[in-house]
Amino acid sequence: MPFTGDIMVRVEKDTLGRVEVPEDVYYGPQTARAVINFRVSGQRLPPAFIRAQAAIKMASAKANMKAGKLDRTLGEAIYKASQEVRSGRFDDHFVLDAFQSGAGTSQNMNANEVIANRALETLGYHKGRYDVVHPNDHVNMSQSSNDTTHTAIHIAATETIINELLPVLETLQDELDAKAKEYIRVVKPGRTHLQDAVPVTLGQEFSGYSRMLKLDKRRLENVLKDLKELNMGGTATGTGLNTPEGFGDSAINEMNHITGIDFRLAENPFEATQGAGAILGTSAALKGIGVDLTKLANDLRLLSSGPRTGFGEIVLPAVQPGSSIMPGKVNPVMAEMLDMVCFQVVGNDTAVMMAAQGGQCELNVFTPVLAHNILNSITILTGGIDSFNERCLRDLTVNADHCSKMAESSLALGTSLAPKIGYEKAAEITYEAHRTNSTIREVVERKDLGLSKEEIDDLLDPLNMTGAGNDRT
């Protein structure tokens, strides 16, 4: 076995010629070339994508064996090797930069070579014996990079949304619902345009956040319907060239058995090869979650501002010191973290949009960047939401007395007088209260407005103004 420096290598060849490959790796010559060619970011496509690639190879091997196209001994070895890849055992051998060859050809060959060499090993052969198990002829049988990379994005996004993102969204919404119920009678000043507005309760505010997240979750679940269409057997351009009859249906059945998800065959393989509509729609749904979570995080930052000079209505748990120079300072770091996650998700969506519109003729070649960005959005939203919920929202507390005093002092309480004394008279009282640094109640009590004490108490009770406890909350 030859050496290059201190590294033992094996010499393999592809259609461009001979290539030195480190002896201890399972990938082969095309991957080795791509490692040299694409030294870009140091970022790789995530394990979820590799698991999806492996599932495609497993399902394809079974479908090809069923069609009598793939020798059963080789097919079972390929299936077993793919199963090991899906388990994560060979993640370190998927070494390509996320920014690589168009259509993910190099990424697909990375999978084909790793699986071929592992299959050879299980059959008792040395790595590189492609005359026995060939990465293209056997592992990639009835497939193309053009259909498998697109399909892997759909599978990886579906699996991670179902298994990771949706559960943390559900937990977050449950916590928001609990806060909405717990604080339904904690009255506080409302604010519109960041100016005094009629009172609300803190529970009503949290019910709004909960509803936003519920709608976001519904939109995400809706896009899963499109993601579950897989381009199995479309091959290079959607014609299904070099696939046996019935391959697509057979491969989909195997895929559903492997994943436990109800995937279905793409209705039109030409659209599935050249378009990226489901990926674009999913990214838009993720962006929507990010936008609403930014609203939540920023509101909590405002409501917790202070503790002496800000809103001071809520208290976020102190999880770490907030300043390298100001002793005792505590910052809303978990809300700030969530903001940063959401900003990145919005940026990822822009990259997805650009890549989705970049397809030409029969193929969108930008699938690697589609995969990188959409899976990154799912990953960071999952981690960000989970950390925010666990380290911030769950232990949030309320300054109820402060909220009540602020509500009582709000000039917007004059709104409830308008039906009784008219808009202009109510405005005069509001201006006077502001000018004399009085409360609305104090000004009303100084004037003869023809209102009894009971009417004044009822009209100027901030909690009454919120309608707290009725069906709308």
C-alpha cells in the first residue's frame, strides 16, 4: 500500500483517471476529488441529510432486487451498508463542503462510494473492488443525483420537522397557553405605537402569542403534504430512463416502511426535477415562525426592561451575568439568542428563494444550498425554541402590583368615558390629566360630569375594560 507523506493511501480510478484515497476512509475517488475542489466553508450537510440519502439507497436496493435487476447477494450487502450509514455509523466519512457541485452530484457519489466500500467489506473484499460492487452500477442503480438529492431534501426536512421541530413548537405553545391562563386577570397598560393604549391583561397578551404559534404550526403541517412527494425514479430529467417498470411505486413502499412516514410518488417527475416549490414553501413557513418568534422575543425584552428604568412588568430568569463592566447587570440573553436564530432563518429563506428561482430547463442544480439552508433553519429553530422555553419562558414571573399601578395611571383610561360624555369631552379630560400630572380618575372626580361614584368606579376599572374572562380571551 503506497504512502503520501505519513498517510497510507490506496489508488483508485474514476472516469477522469487515477486518484489517491486515504486507506482508512470509506469514500472513493470522486469524493476525494471533491474534497480538493470544494474547500469553501468547512460546513457539511447535516446528519439528517445523510440519513435521508441512506434511506434512498436502502429503498432503491430493495426495489431493484424486487424487479430482478440487482443480484440479491449484492443488493442485501448494499441494503445492510446503507442501514449502517442511516444509523450514523459512517457520518465522519461524509466529508464534502455544503457548497459543492451542482445538483449534489458529489454528495450523491460520496454516499454511493461509502456504501459500496462498506458493502464490499461485509462481503469479504477490500475497499475499491468496484468490479464486485460498483458505486454507480450497483449502489446508484435506477437513480440519478438529480432525483436523489432533491428527494433527500424532502425526506430530511420531513423527518426533522416531524420528529424535532413540531414537538418543541408544541411545548412552547403549551407554555404560552399556561401563561395565558395564569395571568388572565393581571391587568396592565396596553400599548399601541409604543404609546399608552386601553388596558389589557398579561394573559390576553400571551394568548395572542399562543395563537400566532398555533397558526404557524398549522402552516408548517400543511407544507408537509407537499414535502411528502418524492421524486423516486425520475432519474436525470424526469423520464425515468434506466429504471425498471414499477420502480417508483416499489421504492416508495420501501421508503415508507423504512421511515414510518406516508410518503408518496411525485405526481409529475419533471416538475420534481426542475422545481423546488415544496422546499420554497417550507422555508417560507419556517420564516413565518421566525418572524412571530421575533415578535415574542422582542416583546419580552421590552416588558422585562429595567429593572428600575424600564417597563418592568415581567421578570425573566437570570441565567448568566450580563456585563463585563457593570456589576450585577442581567440581560435578557435567551430572548436575544432567539432573535438571532430568527434573523438567520429569515436570511436562510432568502438563499432558498434565490436557489429555487435559479433552476434552468430540466434541472435545478442548486439543491445543495437548498438542503443546507432549509435544514439549518429547522435545526436552529428547534434548538433555539427548546433553549428559550427551558431557560426563559418557563420560569418567567410577573410584577402584578406594578402592572396594576401602571394600568391605573394610563391616560388611555379616558377611552371608557367617551360613550357617556362624548369623545371631545373625554379628550379634554385626558389632556388635563397629562398637563397636571394627574390620573384620569383624579380629573373626573374634580369635575361635575353627572356620573355617580359607582359609574365612575365601573367605567375606570382597568380590568373591566379588558373584558377578561369572556370568550374572546
